[in-house]
Amino acid sequence: MPIQLEEGRESLMRTGEDARRRASHAWDGFIDFAFSDNVLEVAIGLILASAFTAIVTSLTSDIILPIVSLLPFLNKNLDGKFAVLRGGPHAKKNYNTADQALDDGAVILLWGSFVDKIVRFFIIAMSLYLIARIYSWVAKDNIVKRKVKCKYCRKRISEKAKRCINCTSWQDGREDKVQAATG
């Protein structure tokens, strides 16, 4: 009996050591992944983007749209505007809010909310463009690459391109010179 007990203890110790080694290897791999440069850069970028989105949402909903709502034909907040496409079972009464219409089973078009999201999109797009322009000015490195149309295929290509990526024509006019010489 003592021999079997000793073999079981050795087997258990080998299994425990193997499990510890595998767990240590997995943990080291996770640490290498989590603290690599690219992952940290992406995480910081996502956190900043989330904060930026919250600021733009507040700017749009709390400052810009209430001012727009002061227009004479908009007598309440723009994001609360809706149109009833099909009334619900109790459609004889007017709906004051979109929630009332939805609770009654009406089909509605939330056009005010859509306009709110369009305004947010343009504010974010213009803000990011402004940030890119400021970065280009400070760092002397263009983020926004200027594009021109190819003379031959009319596709947009980089302003610095020597050949078109789409039709492979030379942008310095070599094709025109060859055709004029042979023609």
C-alpha cells in the first residue's frame, strides 16, 4: 500500500506543477498583450472618443437644439418632434409625446430625433476636421491628404502620385507625349 500512495503523491505533484506552469504562461501572455503599445493606444483613443462624444451630445442637445427650437414654427424641443403615420386604437386623442403615441400602438416618425443625430454627426465631423488641421499645422505633417482627379480615368488619387493607382497612367503626361510623337 505505501508504494501506491507514494506514486499518487508524485503524480499529484507533477500535475500541480504542470498546472502552475500553464497558468503562469497564460498570465504572462495576457500581460504581454494587455500592456503592449498598440492596445494601450487604442484603449486611450476609445476613452477619449467616448468623452468627446459625450461633450458633443451635450453641446447639441443642451445648447444648439434648444436655440434652434426657438424658431416660430418649432414650438418645443426639436428632438421631441414626431409625426403620426398611423394612429393607435385610441387615436381620437392627440399625442403630446412620442412615448404616448408608442404606448397607444401608433406608428410614428421621429424626425426630430433624426435631425438631432444629423446635427451631432456634423459637429463631430467638423470638430475632427478642425483637430486634424490644427495637428497638421503644429506637427507639419498632413493627416488630411489632398486628392486630385486622374486626367484619364477621373478617379480620385493622391496629389503626389506619379501614376494612377486605378488606370496606371502617368500623371506627368507621358502618354500624351508618346501619342503625339507617334501620331
